[in-house]
Amino acid sequence: MIRGVLFDLGGTLHTASSPEGRDVWFAQRLLERLGDYGIRLDVRPEELAARLHENGEAYKRQSEKDLRELPAAEIWRDWYLRDWAIEREKLEPIAEELSFLYDYERVKVIRRPYIRETLDALREQGLKLGLISNIISLSVAPHFLEEYGVREYMDCIVLSSATGIRKPSAEIFRVAERELDLRPSELAYVGDTLSRDVRGTRNAGWKLMIQIKNGGAAKRDKGLENAGLAPDYLIDGLEEIPAIIRRENAKP
């Protein structure tokens, strides 16, 4: 019987897009904030935007290879801003703030409809709820949940930034199991990617995997279309989930 449902954040509870010029706007924002702390980079916003994209993609490739999330100061020093050789001592006090800005402002985030209604309906079924997310900031996921009015629904919030472990490693799912005191056979996960969410749920041996459609996931899942990865359910919206769980729990 399913006793807990956990969610991914990006692509699942909200979607993201990058309108034209957003990357340069964010680079300028970052330059100004670094300058507030006495860190001045001799670079135009356009060039910084290009380097952030290239370095960010390089970090993602590495982190997806070893399934580890580095501390924020190391991410900024050794990856995102590695072209400028900034001392870790300067970055350490502001690394979390930079990570928050990166996850909160770099792209345009739009919450999905029916988040609260979905969680209400799941709560009415007596289910425990939680979040598992690959994210470099410690604070931005709780902030999003507060914005969406659902922070109090979450019995656990498990982040790669806190655990140092990234999906699709089964180990980050094990952290959630321990926090909820539930077994894999009692858990369902909702996410948008084959590469992280479907694969991670299968690696962890959880009972049910629900994939929500997200056009932005195609880049991360490229090449996996014929890899034998498939969810138990593919849905268009969060509001479909309560009926799925009810149906699964009604099975003999």
C-alpha cells in the first residue's frame, strides 16, 4: 500500500523558461551583487552569461556522472566562476546567496496549477508527503514551497545540496525513506525526467513512479527514449495524482 508521495521540484511543481535576454540580465545582477561584497570581475555581462552557461553545463555533466553535489563555495569557485580564480575565502560567506539567486532568478519560473489542491487531496488520503530535489541552493526549495503556500504539507525536504547526493542515486531516496520511516514498497515519486526521476525511482525500488509531462525535460533525457525507462503513469497535470494513488491502493 502506498503511504507516502514525494515530488521533484523543478519541472514538476513548477516549470521554467529562459526568455531572450534573461541570461544577460542575470549576469548583470550577479556582477552587481558580487561587487557589493568587493568581488569585481572585469567582464561584460554578455561574456559572463556565456561563461556561466558553459561552466554550468560542465558542472552538470560532472555531477551527473559521479552523482555528487559539491558544497556551494566549491561550485562557484571551481566551476561557475572558475575563469576568474576567486579565493574560496571570499566566496564562502556569500555562496548560498549566489546559489539562491542562480536557482531563483536565472530563469523564469512558473508554478504548476493545482499544487495545493493536489496536496490537500493526498493529505485527505492519510499520506505522508515530501520533496526530493537536485538543487545547488539549501534555501531556495523551502522558499518556493512557502511561496506556493505548501511548506507545511511537507513531512521531509531532501536536497542534493544538503545530502551531497544527486538523483538518480538510490541513496538520496534512502534519506527520504529514513525521514518518513517508510519502506520502498510504500512510496511513490512524481517527477518530470527519465534520466533523474524515472531512473532514480527504479534504482531505489519504489512502488510507483508518476512522470509529469514537461517539454523542458527533453534536453536532459536526450538519447534515453529507447533505454527501457518508463513511468507507471504519464500525466499532464498534478491534479491527476490523487485518483491514481486511490486506484493503486484499491488494488487487491
